[in-house]
Amino acid sequence: MASNSTFTSPALAFELVAKCSTTRARASILTLPHGTVNLPIFMPVATQASLKGLTPQQLEDTGCKLCLNNTYHLGLKPGQEVLDAVGGAHKLQGWSRNLLTDSGGFQMVSLLKLANITEEGVRFLSPHDGSPMLLTPEHSMSLQNSIGSDIMMQLDDVLVTTSPDKARMREAMERSVRWLDRCIAAHKNPDRQNLFCIIQGGLDLEMRRECCREMLARETPGIAIGGLSGGEAKDDFCKVVACCTELLPDLKPRYVMGIGYPEDLVVSTALGADMFDCVWPTRTARFGNAITKHGVLNMKKEVYAADFGPIEDGCGCPCCRPVDEEGSIGITRAFVHHNAAKETVAAHMLTLHNVWYQLNLMREAREAIIADRYPVFVREFFGNLYADPSNYPSWAVDALKGVGVDLLET
């Protein structure tokens, strides 16, 4: 059911709050069973039901209202029996906000040496003990029903976008549509869990359009654009996102899977996408890297050994807040540098900082959309990131030009 600005389904409400008058950027409110979520949003990835190094309370303190768990990994360990016994992943990990689970399909790409894909489903060898596991659309739904996630993803046939095999790409796209039908039929809790479809089709825009039409006909409460972040050129990535968002309904959430670099978030938002996830901000923290508005800082470098300033001036995360402010941990760059190579505390601090940075970037983007100054926000963002406009990535310049923003305009 939809009004001019609101769409509702049994376990979801989507309200469109504002649209940028230049780009396709949108600000909206997504209401899920475990609370409201302001879009656009970046979703941190808690693969095994925990965000490495952070307690659920620390994650909640960043303002996170929606994070990811991984169906494939939770299906292996702790396993469905334990999930059923405890009452789902929210209770298992002490998380009172929303959860999104991927279907396990991405492991077809990441664990391809261990996987064999047929119409029935995907046969894996467990990376834990080598035992065989069959993931079908029905089993993926059953696992996600046991996990109890607020948003569940369909099992899709995932192929790296750079694959030259057009026939296999078409097979994967068409199979993903068939598997969605099987997912819909197997989904036991549509009144409290939302099933999103995933648009496939590689870099072939006509195939993507065809998949969009088929998926939209199934009327799922939300829509994802899948199969990207697989090594394709950024120009091609942007063309796929722009092509799909053009066809998607205004009043449903749009999720681009696997996207996490700040530039990607800002540009994809301009292209009309609402939701993003990636392990990069947390993984790069474990390598000693801090995300800032001026780029990524490698805190292991000797230059930070006697730097007693915050990780980033003006950042509002608990690590960077002035020591006299409530909730401040009062961490210095020198402390992070000292611990980055040998103690886990540095990885924890940088994870907290990086997650806060990503969430705050999306908060600021949302505020700019509501104030109808998103093009200004985009120019400021790239101006902070690159001292010289001649260094702006050409893919971003071209993609933004396609939605009315000329980054190089003086």
C-alpha cells in the first residue's frame, strides 16, 4: 500500500522525506521491526554476529540502527539448532536494533573453489571442517527465518561482473529470478521479516533492465542491486547503479550491496541509492588505518609516534571527542600508533572511529539532501579529500556530471 510519499508492507514502512532537486539523491525513513532507520545509510558488517572488537553497546553508541550478519557463516556456526534455541541472532549477540542478513550467495564468488552451482542450489565444502553443505533458496530462507533478521536477502546466483561468459551471466540472472520465486514460497515469516530481491545481470545494462522488470513484478518490499564490487571498473559500476535506480520505484528502499569507500557512498547516493554495506571500514581498521575526511591515515607510520592530537580533529566519535566531553575516551594518534602493530586495542579504537565516520558521512549527506544542498555537499566532500581538483577520479567526475553536478566547475 502506498500514498504519495509512503509505502507500507507487513514488516516495513518507507517514507520519502526529500529529494535533491539536482541529483537523484533521496532522504527517507525506513521503519523496520526493530526501529526506524534514516536513509541514506551505511551498514557495518558483523559477519559472525559480532563487529570485530566492538561490544553491541559501543556499536549502538555510534548511532548504528541497522547492521549485517552473514547467513552462510551463522548457518555453519553456531548452526540453526542453536539459533532456534536462543530465539534468533538478536538475542544471540545482544543487539536490540535491526539486522540484515545476506543469503549466503556471495560465498559463491568468495569461496568459488569450494562451491558448485546448479539449479538446485550451491554445494559448498565447509571452510571449518571440509564437510559438504547444500545451500538452496529454501534452506537460505529457513536459516534466515531462524536468524530472525529484519531484512533477508534472496539467494541469488552471483557471478563476478568481469566474467566474459555472457551465456553464464544470462543463466545467473534468469536463475536469480527463479530462485526469488522459490524464496518467496519458502519464506515463513513475511509478517515480521522483509525479503529483498537482488538485481543481477553483470555489466550488461540491457540484462540489468530485464532483471529489474522481472524482480519488480514480484513486489518485494525492498530491492538490492547485486553483483558489484567484484573488480569492475568504477565507470561500469556507476553505469549499472544509474541504470537500475532509473527503473526502481520511488517508494521502496534501494540497496547497493558491498559498497564502502566514502567516494562510492557519496556518488552512489547521488545516483539514487539508499543503503550500502562493506567490510572495508572495519577490516582496514585492523590494519591500522583511520578513515578521515582528508583520506585514509596509516597510523603505523612513524610520523604519528609523538602526535598527541586526536585521530581526526573535529570528529565526534568517542575516540576523538575532547576529553572534557561526555563519553570521550581521549585517545591520541600517538597511543594508536604505539599499539597498532601489537595490541588489539588500537584495532578496536580505529574500528569505532571508522564506523562512526561512515555513519556520520551518511548523516551529513542526509541533512544536505533535506536542505537541498547535496551538490554543495558533494563538492565539499571531494574538495576535502583531494587538495587538487585535477586529482579527482574521472569516474566520479563523469558519474556526477550525469546527474547534474560538475565537480570541476569553478
